[in-house]
Amino acid sequence: MKVTDMLGAAQDSITVRRVFGEPYEKDGTTIITAARVAGGGGGGGGHDSSDQEGEGAGFGLHARPAGAYVIRNGQVRWEPAIDLNRILAVVGIVAVAYLLSRPRTIRARATLS
């Protein structure tokens, strides 16, 4: 892929349409979804001693749900998306850290007594 082609594809990928979804209306309530979007890319080119040229490029995009704007009766309310997997992972890490540090704490208290 040529660097100019990659830049064009990246520009098409990072737009407001990736962050905000199309408004959805039902029973007088409008919902507009939103996401956190991050991307990055790079590319380069060069030639070797025998005058062979080459170039390459890469691009990555990551998106996660952030929440939704709920519009009802002229009032706008933000409803955050809850990532249950992330919450469980953090709770698990804290529990493991506690369980691993507990024997050290018990030994430290025993030596102080």
C-alpha cells in the first residue's frame, strides 16, 4: 500500500461519524450513540544501494462505546456506557493484589510483635 493511499484511508476512517452514530428516534425519544475512537499510523520509504525503491504504511483504529445522548421532551441527558468486562478485570486485579500482599502483611505484623 502506498503512503498516499494509506493517508487517504486514514482520513476517511477518522471522522465524526466514527464517534457519533446516526440519531435513532422512537416514541418521541431520540438517541445518539457516542464512542471513544483512537487511531494511529505511520509509513515510510527508501531505496537500497542497487537503486531499488520501496515504501510501506500501516494504520490502526480502536473504538469503544462511550455512551449515548438521550433527548426527550426537549431535555438532553448523557447515559454512559458501562463496560462490565473492564469493571470485573479491575476488581479481579485488586483482589489478586490483596491476596498476594496479605501473607507479607501478616509476617510483618508478627515480626513487629
